[in-house]
Amino acid sequence: MLTVQQIGNEKGGEDIGGLPERSLVSALLYLCYLAGRGADAKLNYSFPEFSYNSNNKLNDISFFPVTSLVDNVIEGNELIQVVLLPGPNSANLQVIPSLQTATITIFDKTNSPTSLSLERRSYSVIESEGSIEICVVLTGDVSSSSVNITILESQGTAKRNSDYTFSSNTLTLPAFKNKTCTSLRIIDDNLWEPSYESFTLTISRITPENSNFILDNTPSTIQIQDDDMKQQITEDVIVQCYSSAANCNSNTNGVSLAAIDCCSRTGGGYISHSSLAAAQQCGACVVVGFDQSHVHIGPSDAGRRYSFTADVLLSTPGAPDVTGLDYVISREPAMLVNVADYLSSDFAGRTNGLLPERFSIRYVSQGNAVALQPTLSFNYTIAAETGPSDPSIPSGVVLVYKNLRVTIDDIDIITVGLIESCTCFPPLLEGRDAIVGIEGSAITFEAPFEVTVSNERYTGPLAPDEAAVGDFDLFNFTEKHSVVFLPTAYYFNQHFERVLFFMPQDNIVELQELFRLRLSVNDSRVRLDPQKTTQTVRLNNRDVFSVGFRELQVTITEGEVATLFMKQIGNETGGVDIGGFPEGRLSPVRLRQVSGTATSSDFSLNSFIPRFTYSVNNTLNDITFAPITSIDDNMIEGNETIRVIILPGTDNLVLIQRDRQTATITIVDNDIGVLSLERGTYDVIENEGTVEICAVLTGGVLSTDTEITLQARDNTARFRSDYSTHRIRPILRSSTIKTCGRFNIMNDLIREPLFENFTVLITSVFPENSVLTVNGSPSFIRIQDDDH
């Protein structure tokens, strides 16, 4: 949580004549810069608004810009910086540079324990298979960097370079992976040896060392089964057949069935194999085995019974009967792990059996609620018993044995699918991460598997306000992200995972766009939920056109038309030819008069503004329009102003840049006038009592009532002796040209000079008018004495 507070004691609020609280909307924004990977934290760009407290200062703002994510990655502590930025209404707020940036440290918390071990405690391999895969697995967290693992081998009954070779004892576990494998070569030497030989492998060390890893040094045993049989040829060995000992007209290299075919065609040829001392004549070839060579049992076979027969499968003409021999049927390996989870009637083998020999097994129908268990694989083998009390094999007969292989898949199935809502910040916007959720069914599983999410083009139907993500949107349709689900035995109960896709911002103003996410899995035993394998994602446009007035101050003269220009501010583009917003659907901006000294009698307003159109480079063309026509009214009123603003339309795609939202039109008044006294001299007889003085306006007329101050000044006539009015303030009504007032003359019955005078002049007008000329020349008022 971060807190933004006021530094200082300034105040605001309408109740004390300060800035209204509503003017603080969008005053601040902030940006987050992740020092680590984008998968380490979830960003929340919502910022609260400022408000006033009871003493008219700003309340503190607490907000949560960052939520750290548990990512099971051993990566060390990571940093995120949060920077306060001015918002659109930041004119009355100032961010202090030294307090503008906050650093958040995410301490890496690893799950315990994180163990590195060989995948299995024992491995079995038949000599003829040639190789065996050995894997090292990391259980718990994963590492953010690669790790080199050294394997130490210890010889047992199996010897290095005689029974196996180990080309490299160093494996590399890549970053963010939990498994690495190497291949161990098994030497097929055609030598009859003990049935089983073994050696062990142990993890000895890792580089670089990591204190978060626990090395499991428990050795794993590799058991090699010898497949060479003394004086008897099994199905899987290579046999050479010849029509004579010296020359083979039909040299056939293949398995024992080819030997049988050779013997059949030659009527008894010669057979050669390393287990025989020399090329021997094939007087009779007899194949003994099972009526099926391979049975694969899957989950859909639950409850089914399988019957088998061991018998003579093929013999060459004239071959003696071998059904009376004593045979042993064995199951290899002899002990099966959790065989009861698979078979309800288990046949482990038989000794002293006669041909034909029949037996059966039944696959159970119930699961054990554990998915992805290893496929159960075993063989039934048959061979003639050669003990002292057993019948001997007839002379000249080569017995070929055919095995039965049984594989049984796990009945329990785990299902995975995309979570319906894939984003943490709906609606999903350009320039942000799309968090794709993956959900597995709530079942225990034993083997890790990897799911991959890829994005692809959307080709389905579209609504009028939708488009498909296309070639201009900077999308990488080959992008894929994978995550490994780890088994419960090694990890926590992992049924939910997520991957991140960054949504590029293309600088194109466009409709809401659609693309598709697709889920795949690397293990055929994991079922994809058909309803959740794909998901259509709606991506919201983050680009907008910013527009404003080209000129903020426009001056015209009365009678002229004010032409305004609106232009795009920025380089965003649009248009259907680049997958952008259609030109015909751009809503027009609106014009409104907001203030000014001019009144409706001074101008006419046309608030129509044409729609924006696209230029050849897909930016907005400038708009020219004439909203103001001034009226030449012959009024002496001075220059007047009109303030107009533009407001956005209804589509929220054309926004008005605040500092270019208002234009001021100044109307220059070309009407002039001169205000003066009507006459230069006024004559009055003393006993008339008053004299009328008039001010007249020549040129235009005034638009408002104007108060005119007429001031008297002594000459030969004196104030309070000859006249008693010092000043008068007649009103010149609007649209008139004359106003008058009277000065009082005193009749004093005193014989004085025949004529005395004082002067009157215009000293001021209210309200003042810059285009009104006041003639300050005085008029003479001559008083004729009537006393004799």
C-alpha cells in the first residue's frame, strides 16, 4: 500500500472561495516500472481522487498499485518503482520531484523444501533396447537461471564400457524448468550372462551452488536384463538362414520368423547364430508362443476379461511334436507394483505346463483417484524346461519362442481447460498483460505434464462493433507460453496455473478486436476439456485520437466571419484498410459557447462541426468551420470576446486535449463616436433661475446607458454667489445621441456687471469606453445681470 499526502498547508474548497473539489478529478496519475519479469506482480492502474478534509486541506490517498504474485521461481528479491505523474487536471497540483518515486521491494519467498533428485529409484532395461533415459527432477520451486548437475556412477555387477557407457555425467537444468534428461547407452553384447546385472547413479553436486536446493543423494539402481539365451533362439534375435553350409542362395537377415520362412522354403536349410557353435542344419523349426503378441488395455476397457492360449504356433514340415514337453510360463517382471489397481484375476505364471495352456486376466473397472500413473507393462514368456527330470527337446529341432506383451494404461483421467475469464483487469486493454488461467480437474496425479497456450487468429462471426485482430496489430501469432503441472507427490495441490501474454499497443484507433487462445498438452494421457480448449478473447482499444483548436486566439472585425481550425494532436491512425476504426462511424465533436463579453445581438452562432475524415496516411484531416458571424451594429461598444469550447462525441475515440479545448474570438469594434457639449456658449438672465446644458454624441451610438459628468468651474461668476450647481450627471440612454441637465443660477438682487460667466466641461463618463472620444472643450455660460 502506498500513501500520497499534501506537503504544505495550502487550502481549497468552495466554502472558503477556493478551488472546487470536483476540479481535482484526474489531477494525478502514476506509472509502474517492473525491475523484474512481468509475471512477478499484478498492476492496478486505478488511482483514487483527491478530496478535502474538514479543515480544507487535502486528505491523504492510500492505494494499492502492486500485488505481488507467488510464482514458485527462485529468483531473489525484485524491485518495482511507482512514479507519480501529473494528470489532465494537474494545473493546481505540483508533484515534488524528490518525493515523486516510490520503490517497492518484493522479497522472494520460496516454498520448502525444494529438492533435486533422480526421477526414479530404480530403472529396468533390456539389453537389446540399446539405451535408457535417466532424468533429474526439481520438486518445489523452479530456478530463474540454469543449473549444472553432476551425476556420479558406481559399478556393481554391471561394468562400465562392458555393459553400459556413460558419455557425459553433467546435465543442465534450464531456467524455469523442473526436469532434465540424458541417455545412457546399454551395450548389447550377444553374450550369455546372468539374467540381471546392475549399477547405481547418484547426484553428487550442482553448480552454481544454491542454498535453496536440497540435494537428494539417494542412489538409483539401473538393472540390465540379459536377453541372450543359451542354445535357444528367442523371437527378438537376428538369425541368418542358408540353403547350404557353404553358400546361401537366400540370405535372409531378420527375426526368427524369417528363419522359419527360410527353413520352410529350403526344406531344411542351415541356421547360423552367435549362440551356436557353427552353422547348423535346420532340420525342423518350431515356434512356441501365445496366440497374441501384444495387448494394449486402456481406460475404456474397464471390466473386460482377456483370455490367452500358449501353443505351437508354427512348425516346418516333418517337425516332431513338442507339445508334450514341460514348459514354464513366466511373467517378467515377476513382481508388479500395485497390480491390484489394474487386475482382479492375476496370472503370475506356471511350471510344468503342457501345450496348449490357457489362462486369462481381467481388467478392473474402478480407479484409485490417482491420474498419470506409469503405464503398467509386462511380458509373459514361455520356454521348455530342461531339468534332469524334464523330457528332452527332440534332436535337430530349433525352438523359437514368441512372447506376449501386455500394457495397461491408467484408468484415472485428469482434464485441463482454459478458465472462462482469462484476464485480471477486465476489460483487457492494449499495452497490458493478459493473464490466461488454466484449470486442471481436482484429482491427484503422479507425473508432471506441460500445457501450452498459443494465440491464433479469430475467424468466426463478428458483431457490428467488433473486428478480428489482424496484420497491423503487432500480434505474434506464433507466440506460445507453457507451464508445467507438477504431481501432488512432489508439490502442493496444483490444479490452477497461469501464463502471461503481453497485448501490444499498435497506435491504431480501432474497434474491440477478437483473437483466440488455444490450449494443448504434451501428454496424451491428459484430456483436454472440449468446451475449454479454445477461448475467444476481446481486446479493447487503448488508442484514441486527441484533437484541439489549431489557433486559440482569433480576431475579426465587426461584420466578418470567424473561421476556426481543428487538428489532430498526435500520430494515431485509423481506417478499415489498416484494421482501424471505420471513418463513417467517427462521431462528430460538439461546439458550445461558454462565456465572453459579446451578447447574442453581436453575433450569430452556428454550432455545426463537420465529421473528421482520414488522410492518405490514415491520420485525421484538419477540420475548417465558421461558427461565428459578427454583426456590424453601429454601436460604440469596444472590442468584445466570445469563448467557445469543443466537447467529445459519443464514441470515446476522439478526445479533446484540454489545453487546446477553448478558443477565444475577439470582435474588433470599428464604430467610433465623439461626445461633446452641444454649444460653445449659453446665455441666461439671472432671474431665469436655471440654464440647460446638453451633451451630444456624434458618430455611432452606445450600447449601454452612460452617465456623463458635467463639471462647472468659476470664472467672473462665482460658485455659491452667482450659481449654485457644481456638477450634474445626466444619463445618455443606449442608442440615443443626446442628454441634458440644468445648472441653477442665483438671483441675488445685487447690482453687478452686466455679464458674468463660468465654464462647464465634460470631465468623465461611466462606464468608460475605449472607443468613445470625449471632447473636453468647455462651454461658456454667460449670466446677464437684471438688477438696476
